[in-house]
Amino acid sequence: MKLKTPITKHDILNMKVGDIIYITGTLYTGRDAAHKRMVEALESGFELPIDFSGQVIYYTGPTPSKPNRPIGSCGPTSSYRMDAYSLPLMKKGLKVMIGKGDRSDAFIKDMIEQKAVYLQAVGGAGALLSRKVVKSEVVAYPDLGAEAIYKLEVIDFPAIVTYDVYGGNLIVDEVKKYRNIQF
Amino acid sequence: MRNVDIKEITNTIKALALDANCNIGKSFIDELREAIKKEKSEIGRNVLEQIIENDEIALEAHEPMCQDTGMVVVFLEVGYDVHFNGDVYDAVNEGVRQAYHEGLLRKSVALHPISRGNTNDNTPAIIHIKLVDGNQIKITLAPKGGGSENMSLVKMLIPSDGIEGIKKLVLHTIFYAGGKPCPPLVVGIGIGGNLEKSALIAKEALMRDLHDINPDPILAQLETELLEEINRLGVGPMGFGGTTTALAVKIGAYPCHFASLPIAINIQCHASRHKSIML
């Protein structure tokens, strides 16, 4: 399924676990340090540096780009580290989060309530995923280096719907099919 | 006595770091291809294909296969008859500094674990020096990613836990790590020693060749059994479900206190990057 940013309510309702989504448009990067700083800003009564209404955050910290390339290697990082910071951003309109790995039950509950979705890209495929990025620029917190917020322009960036608004959980469903040992 | 210029150490570390981050090695890619043939999950096979494509792009374009270019772990096995003309720790860190700057690798080292920040040159490396016979130096370098290291642990079991306790801990750890450490994994396990020795053995185990056979028959059997059991957990490539959760289990052991059964599990992601050279 192809998807263009910004993300509409209709897009969210259309996404179901297991769907492979090809995103074209804008992704904002953000990982541990940027999330901490954004949530601390909100707690102190300041605004976010980005308007996240209908936007997508991609959890990644790229390597520096070569002179002839728009970005360096940029695969997803583990999403659970952002669980503690996600609700305030979703309340500010964040609609899609892309990372890798499973997330807490508390996050999933908040995500469904806020009508957002969680997608996974393939972890460790940073060189491959960098080929989907046509432009990148730092738009906030440049002092954080690789952890700064970058605005990425992407074409057909691939990700798989992992948690949808209907309570679907790709990880639990799929792992169950292949597990045949207890401990 | 053999005099070694520490510049040679710096240059070697730099070359190993640049190579390790971009070149996973043909034999590892072949291993992933074999895994596709056996993987039962369609999503799992697709993930493995993307990993192979990624690793091939990295090799051809000489770009890092993963944006997490790691904190650098270095093992130096130094012959008793070697003399360095300067500080070998500084020499290693200088090699890391040059590689991460010139190679456009990510600087992922926080300056302080509490106040964070960044050292901005990916130093310091974690350096382990061992003295051995002879006048040679063996250098092994591994850029170790945070995602898989975060899923690793040390646990002080007790003797009555035995082999069943060890297996249970390993399976529990791998299952709940899920996709976070980027499977298919290489699982390094250190059994025995004490708290810090077990962790070091586990890390050393990850430096072994993927296809070597453990000379200790007890450990060889445990490696085989654990690999088979881990691959029945259903975690699969990148945790999307499937039958390829680990490619190898490597176990090291050491004598321990008769009250103890320390075990360390060091998880390695599918970007299993380590390079060795003999000087």
C-alpha cells in the first residue's frame, strides 16, 4: 500500500497489521536524546520545534552522509526506548512511528486511544534504507549530532504495520505461529 | 625483544574499523542465504533477503551496513617479547578516532552515562589486553551495536540450577528480546569464572568463527542443543516471526567458585562485525 504524508485519519483507519506500506513524503527522525528534550520542553510549557500534526517520526540516528549522498546509513533503532516519551507527542498530533522491535503494553494502549499506528522497518538494513531517502536536513537540536531531528524526504520508504488501531499485534500473531518450545 | 611502533597499532585499528563496518564478509552472507532456504515464514524470508541486499550494498559502496557503527571493542593479544614505543591504549583510540572521522561512521559514545553528551570521536574503545607467548600481536576489533548489547545480561545462577537453569535463562532472554537485538543473532555465552569473567568470556565467544567447533565436548553439545531450541522460539528474522532466530551459539567456560554458576549472555545482531589480524 502506498501512503503520502501528511497522514490522514482515513489512512490510519486503513492500515492493518501485516500491511506493507511504502511511504512517500516527509519523515522526521528522532531518538532518545531528541525525545527527552522535546518532552522536557512540553513539561516546561514550551512548544515543540516541529508541528507533528499528521506527521511521521522515524527512530533513527544516521551516519554522516558522503558528499555525493543525501544521507548516510539510516536503519531503525529499538522503539521501546521511546515508549516513555511517545504519549505527549501523539497528543500533539503525531500519527505514525517507525522503528524496530516490540513496545510496552502501556504504549500500545495509548497509541490506540490516540489513533496512531506503529510500523517497523528492517533493523540493520541502514544502507538499503538510505536508498529511499532523497533529501535530508537538520531541523532541530543540531548539537545532538546523529541524535538531532532531521527532516527526510523519502520515496517509497518500506515499513510493515506492526500495531494498528484495532488492537492488532503483528509480533504476537506471527511469533505464535512458529513457536514450539516452552521454557 | 621486538620493537613495535605504536603508529602501526593506530593504522591497523583504523583499517580494521573501516573494513568491519562496511564488509560483513562473504561467508556470513552465504550463511544468510542458507537460512532463507530453511526459513518457514514468508515475512522472515523477505527480511533475510533485505538484509543480504543491504550487506551487498554496504560492501559495494563501502558504506556502513548499519547506522549503529557501535562502540569499538578491541582485543589485543600481545607477545611477552613485544615492546611498544608509546601508550598502546592511546594508539588504539587514535585509530578509532581516525576511522570514525574519515570513514563517516557514527559517533555513538556518550561522554558520561548519567549526564550523557557525546565524546564526538567514538572513543574510548573498550580495550582488553592479554599477554601471550612469543613476539607477535593479534588484534581483534568489533564495532558492537547498542541494540543487541542492551539485550545482554549477566546472572549469578547457583550450582543446583545446572544445565536446565542455563538453558531456561538463555531461552527466556532471547524470547523477550524479540526483534530488539536484530535477529538472526549470534549468541555468545560465558559460563563460570565470576561476575566480570563470565561477561568477558561471552564477548570473546562472539569473536569466534561462525563455523568453528568447540573443542570442549560438553560445550559443543550445549551449543548445538541451544541453537536448535532458540530456533524453536518463533522469534524469527527481526522478530517478525519465523524459524531463524539465531545462526550460531558460541559458549566459553572457566573454573568458578564452588558456590557459583555465573552466566553471561552477550547478544550479537545480524551485523556480526569482527575482524582479526596478526602483526
